[in-house]
Amino acid sequence: MDTDRERVIIADDEQLICTLLTEIIRWDDLNLELAGVAHNGRELWQQIVDKHPDIVITDICMPEMDGIELVRQVREKGIPCRFIIVSGYRLFEYAHNALKYNVEDYILKPIDNTELNN
């Protein structure tokens, strides 16, 4: 494991989306490594606590704990981590709530390869 690489966890309740994200991210070019994949909010929370990722790419709507609630809890606990929200929801309320918790970006599905890698 290269300690200079930033560690990334990907979370979405749809396996296909997780697979797509792992395939389109330019891991080597961006000096990133995949630290884990989660399919619900509780699993993601546990991976964040256990693996201390630098970046989490997560869906908003997931079983057991949604992405916004997860970000809120991570912020409350003071865990250093950057978030990129990937969502099919175009409603301003979702983006507003994400921005309230200082997420790095809010990307709409379908995911644009260039936008994600930027």
C-alpha cells in the first residue's frame, strides 16, 4: 500500500454504480487508492471509522442511513474526511443539505466521467 495515495471509499446501494465508479476513476493519475466499497449507510459508517479514508464518494439515498445523515455524523465526530455526493436527485433541498455539511461536490447521475475525475 502506497501511503502517499489518498484513500477512497465508494458507497451506493446499487452494485452497478459502485462498479461503474471504480472503473471510471483514474486511480493512478489522481494518486488514489480504493480503500473500500459499501452498500448501505451503516456499512459505510463502519468503514469510515475503521479505515480512515481521505475521500468518500457516496449516494444520498441508501438503506439504513442516508448519505446526508452519514456526513452529518462524520462532521459531528470531527472525523477528517472529504465527501463527494453522487445522486439522482436534482432537488435543490438535497444539494443545499449537502453543502451545509461542507461536502466537496454534488454530482448528478448519470455520472459524467470528466466531472467526477475533476
